[in-house]
Amino acid sequence: MNTEWLSRTELLLGEERLEQVKNAHILVVGLGGVGAYAAELLCRAGVGQMTIVDGDNIEASNINRQMPATTQTLGKDKTDVMADRLLAINPNLKLKVINEFLRDTRMIEVLEETPFDYVVDAIDTLAPKIFLIYHSLKNNYKVVSSMGAGGKMDPSQIQVQDISKSYNCRLARMLRKKLHQIGIYKGVQVVFSPEEVDKKAVVLAESQNKKSNVGTISYMPPIFGCYIASVVLRDLTRNN
């Protein structure tokens, strides 16, 4: 496929900055409501190499907000559906697919076996989220992390800040506390919203990865994904 599909992007960025995007390798961990949109937008911007990670399959409850979720993809692995979609956008994308929930030594292996230009954390479970951030920073990777989009409805309140400046977000508060315990106080860009969450929108639910379910609206996780993609792309092209 020729590069005509990137002509509008090149018009905006210029040839030199577009080359920077093409040469980038981005790790996206988590392909739910936020991560899948971030991955697609990075692909559409011309990112040349991507590693996508998720061990989950598609459920009916995902359809209200997650890109790979339709009635025709129920039960399929999110990584497989997203891989097909990304390669349909750019067949020349160098794509590595990891159909796993990354934890412990396996996460370290992934981070160390190949260099990344950016790490996108779209994990919605605290322990692996902390582990990914810690070891990404240890490897001197830039990280952008999604905080909670659940329970929020006002996109005008979404912000991009260093983790140290996040506020009024339960996930961000727990993340800050755990990161402080391992000596990390700043250096992670986060997308968050300080919008208040109605307690009636949260229910307890024990599962492999979650202790609660939070009500979500169709547009908020995708907008978080848009913000994440913008952080990566603006940072990649900032010095060119």
C-alpha cells in the first residue's frame, strides 16, 4: 500500500515529524474501552510498530463502549479482533500480539526484550498497573496512563497531568499511594477526570481482575483513548 493514506497527516506534521511517528514502537497494554481506541488512533496516525497486549475476550457488557465489541465478535479474543482491525488500516504495520494478562516476570520480559518509544497503560486493575508503570520507568520508557473513565459523563473535565497533579479520582489516588511506597512521586503522564462519581453507579463484583463494576457511557472511554493518543503523538513529534 502506498503512503497516500497518510497525506493529510503529513500535511499537518511535515515529512520529518511523520517519519518520527513511522519509526516509533508503541506498547499498548489493555484493549478495553480506552486502550483499543488509543491503539487505533496511533495506527491511523502512522505509527510503524506496535505491540498490543490483553488476555481478555469480548463480552456482551463491552458493547456499550469498546471498539472491538460487536454482536459478531462476542467470545473472541480482544487482541485478535484488534490485530485484524489495525492491519486492515495499515497492512505494513509491524504488529506483535500478546494474548495474555501480563504479570510479574512476564511483564518484565516483554518490557526488556525489545525497546519501546512509549508505553500506553490502559490496564484497569491496580496491581499490574503499578507493576507496568514501575518497570517501564525503570527501563527509561515514557509512560502515559489512563485513570478511571467509569462513572463520568462530562468530557470537558478530562485533563492530562503528571500523576502528582491528579486529584479527585479514586484510581489515581490509589495509584499515587502505591507508587509513593516504591519511591515514585512524579514522571508519569495521566489522563483523568475529577468529575464526581455517583455511588449508585458502582456495584460490587468479584472476578479475576476486578472487585467492582462501574457504570460507563459510550463516549467517555473513547475520549480518554483520544487523549492518550494525543499525548504520545505530540510527545513523539515535539522536538522535530
